[in-house]
Amino acid sequence: MSDTAAEPSLIARREGIAGTLLMNRPKALNALDQAMIRAFAAAIAEWKDDAAVKLVVLEGAGGRAFCAGGDVRAVRAASVAGDRATVEAFFSEEYAVNAGIATFPKPWVSLIDGVCMGGGIGVAVHNGPRVVTEHALVAMPETAIALFPDVGTSYVLPRLPGAVGTWLALTGARLTGADSVHAGLATHFVPREKLAALRAALVAEGAGAVARFAETPAEASFAPHRAAIDRCFSLGSVAAILAALDAEGTEWAAAQAKILRRMSPTSLCVSLELLRRGAGQDLAGCLATELALTRVVVHDHPDFVEGVRSVLVDKDGAPKWQPARVEDVDPAAIRRMFGG
């Protein structure tokens, strides 16, 4: 459902030489629902071979968010109801859109101004340019709700510099627009005050206009910690990462360890294994692995339902994870979740 009955949740238009897409659920921070996902698929199918459409320009409505992610409340409700078909349709169609964007034969320009998390990254990161402003806030926060980095980010994150992708995946660290460029999730930085002019240039001229508006971003806020990120988050297990962070003896490392110890231990271990596997797979293989994993994580393990309850439903911030500690996670149980 869109926030107004008169408008769809994804508004598709032809403007100049562009196909423009506006994610239009501002009250829900433009979270992806099934209708929006299906509208994305329709636009991709209509425009990919249309010679009159030279590029796509993607934005979020409302000024607060580009897209806050998938509608995981709805996924949780379907899981609680035992409705596997609805969950399967949501993830399979969402991931098909991610693949469709990756193979879209023209520039897919995302104007990221505001919150961009989870599924929002998935509709931007597989093509480009990806433009961020000083108001962008980019994150993959899945471990807080006991999911895992999906929408094809198990392909993207291992290919970011050093161990930055693993750090982002496990901690859910929030990046500014400038940070996102340095991390490799965004390609260009453009101040918000220039965004309207950039958009006008895009629909008139094409994706080449981005370079004319782009500015050099400020230094990454995580730059002082890059060496520690690589030292700690390149290790082969969550327990080893935690031990390394504890051994660093810095305020930053202690803060990262504290964050990790709040997350679902199972989700942390699943996410790390997923990224390790994703480093050796192509995007199609990563999306297939992610889809298979949703069937296990959403339905067969209690942490996802509990995590969404704690963060998004009751908002009590007091999840009861099973097991409660990383040390109690059975590595064999993690392997079985991947079918091995």
C-alpha cells in the first residue's frame, strides 16, 4: 500500500531521455513492499530494450529516506502465520529485481539523500552511478534483527576494500555519504543543494552529467580505524574477531565488540560464513545462496522473529537470542543452514 490511496508506491514516469522512478512510501521511509517490488520488475522489463530510455533515475520521496529497506514486519507476520508462500514470493521477487538492475543495459542512477539501508542498498548498488549527499545514511543492519546481508550484498561486501565489508555486515555500522564513497558503496558525492539541478541535467543529458556535479567527499570517519578493521574483521570466526577487538585495547575496538555482543550470535556466524562464500561466487550464485538461506533463517530459527519483534514491533531492545552467546553457537549447525 502507498501512503496515499491516489498514488502507487513506486511512481514510474518518462522524463526527457530518462525513465524516472520515485519510491513513494514516505511515512514508511520508502520501505520496499511487494507492490513496489513488482513495480520495479515491470519498469525494468518495459525500459531495458526501449531505445528512447537512455538511463533510469531512482529517488525516494519525502526528504527523509531513499529507502529504509524491505518490509520485514510483513515478512515476520507471514512467518509467524506459517505463510511460507508469501515469504518466498517477497524474497524471490526482490532478489530478481536486484539481478535485473545488475543486468540492466543502461545507467541506473540512484540519488541517495537520507536513509538507505538493506533493501535500499539492493536497488542501488548493483548498477550506477550511485550518488550520495551529506544527508545520506547508509547501512546494512540485518544482524540486529537476526537476518543477514542479502539483496546481493553477499557479493558486494566481500569486494569492498580490505575487511570493510565484513565490518559493515557484522556491526551494521552507519556510514555518512562521504563514508559511503570511500567504502565503495557509492560512486559520487553531490551536496543536497545541487541535487535538483543534477536531476534536471540527468533527464536532459544522461548519466554523464553526474561527473560535472560531483565534489570530493570529506575524509572517511572510519579512516583512523582502517588498520584495526582489517586486522580484526579479516579473521575467520566471530569468536576470533571478538578476541582481536578485545585485544586492541582502544575505545573504538571496545565499542565494536559491544555492538557485536548485542547482535544475534547465530546471525553473526551466518553472516560471516555467507560473506566468505560470497567472495568466491558471482552475483547470481550469491542471490541463490541468499534465497535458500531465507527459507531457513526466517522459518526454522527463532532469532529472526524475535529480532524483528525487539527492534521494530515492540521496540524494547531486549531480544532473547537462542543461543545467547557467540561461544555457544554450534559451527555444524551453521553449516547445516547452508545445506552442508
